[in-house]
Amino acid sequence: VQLQASGGGLVQAGGSLRLSCAASGRTFSRYAMGWFRQAPGKEREFVSAISWSDENTYYADSVKGRFTISRDNAKNTVYLQMNSLEPEDTAVYYCACAADMYGRTGHTPRDYDLWGQGTLVTVSS
């Protein structure tokens, strides 16, 4: 059971990146998925999440209107489209799979029990 995140990189402020997270070893469509990020010296923070049903999405206030989360259950993959990137978005981004099958879509790390390895996003000013 693992998550593999990719798509990070270096981008100028105002640019875009699309993160992907491929899941294996778990029935992907039955679990909510989330994205978190951690900047140097800071705690891991919630970025976005999508319900197992694909009906509901949630965003941190800091990224609302700029980031879009989506999922493709046929490909066992969740995406995070990031537009209008700002230097403050610089962090390691982690995807995570919820602990409970058909459960709620949590906003805290403890709601998730499976984590990807992280992908670094660096936004230059």
C-alpha cells in the first residue's frame, strides 16, 4: 500500500504546477484523499481534500480560488492543480489517504493514515 506523489518543481510567482498522487494497494475510490504541505520550520498544514464520492472538495483559505483538487478513480490518482503560485506556497507537498473507508473528509493529519513521500514545490519571486 503506497502513495507516489510527483509534479513538484521550481516555478516563478504567478506560474502553475500540477501535482499528481498515484495510489496502489487500496481500493482508492472508497477513501477521501487530501493534500498537505510543510514549509521549513513550520508544521504540516492542510491544503485541500476531496471526498471519496468525489462530490465534495475543501480548501484552505490561503489557496481557495487558486488551487483545484480532483480525482480519477479509474487511474487511482488524485491531482492538485496549482495556479497563481506565490512564494508563500513554497513547501513540500504530501498527498494522503484517509484512514476510514467511506469516511468523512478530514482536514487534519490525524484523519489520514497513508502518506506519500512528498514533492517539493519552490516558488521564486
